Amino acid sequence: MQIFIIRLNNDGSLIWLNRFGGNNDESAYAIHLRNDGGYMFGGYASSNDGLVLGNEAFNRYEYWILNTDSTGLPLSQKCFGGTLDDKAYALQMTSDSGFVLAGSARSINGEVTGNHGGDDFWIVKLQYAINMCPPFGNKILNGGIPDASYRWQVNTGSGFTYISDNGYYTGSTTQQLNLVNIPSSWYGSQYRYVINRPSGNLSYGAPFILKFSNGWTGVVSSEWENTGNWGCNVLPDENTDVIIYSSVPHFPVLNSNATIRSLFLSKGTSCDINSGYQLIINH
């Protein structure tokens, strides 16, 4: 049983319809209209063929999300869960342009951890942000739909334009785009893939937003200036979002001037600045 999606006009007349899934059972329980005009569907799947890929619980259920363009043609899909039955029933967009899936999980492996027995309530957070370490980051972006004709685009603030392989990109006409040594000054750039359908129509994937972040670990000392205290093993720069976690042995103390993009302090944490120095936060 596949999922069957129908879009209608206000008067109930048919605009388009599509079926999605594999050779086993799939169900959709939630739908969200994305900002780019496409749709995200949430539910669960037991197939591992057809349009359902990456299901570790073949013949059992995993969370399943499906992204389509505005005409209902598939753009990407992904499974989450373990080897038992995990089912998503709700989907909600978050303020950071990500999504939350909620449902039940019976698995004790895969992405599911801490099961207390039977069916537990399970939440999965999805994010289109690309988080990289400063000052230069590397990442692989995946289009998600195999056997399609791809081209990738970037928007640095003046609209999306096609990119070509160069010192920063490889795979610009394939399913996977490789970002190589991207400088932190490119923070906020957006990437999306374009699929050329057999009909000649173009479909656009949801944009990936480039971000640079660095989490404080404090495993060595309280010295902000010690790279061993940072998750990226480098100091944050003016284009870096800094995160101070609560479960660390030492909280940071600045003994120099520093500039960062933003600062997030978890509850119960601190960031001290010694006399004569300043921390400049750009956003």
C-alpha cells in the first residue's frame, strides 16, 4: 500500500495526483507547505525499494519524510528509526526553518536511543542548515533522489545562479555537491538542487542554508583562547555562532578581545570577560 496524494482546486476539481512508496506498506499522516511552494509529508514506511530508500527495518516501519515540488513530483526522502516499528504521526515547521516529526518508537537501535519499553514517544528534529567549522568548512550536500538529472545553484544574496566545478565545488551536475574549503565569510549562502524532469520541467529542492558554528567543550580549561576547549579545535571568528553547553567541566573566560557572530548560552552557563577586554557580538 502506497501513499496517495491529491491536490484539488477550491471547487474540488483535480489539479494533480501522485502515488509514492515501494512494494510494502507506507502511510502519510502529516503534510506541510514549505516556504518554497513545495510540500513535506510525514508518516512511516516498511518498504526499502521504489521511492523508499535507507529503511533499516525492512518489513517493519520507520519514520518516513518525503519532499515534493509544487506539482507533487518527488525531490527527496529519508527514513529514521531502528529495526522495530517506529511511526511518525505529526509534522511541524520550527522557527529556524527546520521541521519536527513526532510519533512512537519501539526500536532500541539505529537513530532510536533510550527506549523505556514498548512504544515510546519519539521526536526527530530536521534542519536544512549546513553547519560547518570556521574558518574553512567542508560538506557534502545530497539531492536525495537517485537517477535524476541534477544541477546545483547558490544564492549569495542576489538570487540563485548555477555553479560549476572549481576550487570550492565538485559534483555540481550530480546528486551530491561537495563544498570544499568554504570560507566563513560565506555565512548565510543558500544552496539548492535543480532536477530536470523527463517532461522538460524543472523542480527545485528546498534551500540548504550555510552556517558556521563552534561549540564550547571546556575539556582543557576555562581559557577561551585555548583551541582545545572548542569542538572545532579552532577559535571562533567574526562569522561564527558560538554555543556554550551546560554539561561541560569549565565555562569560558576571555583574556583577550574577540569578535563572534552570535552567542547562545544554555541554561545555567556563563561566559566571563576579564577586565580590559571585550567580546563583540555582531548579531
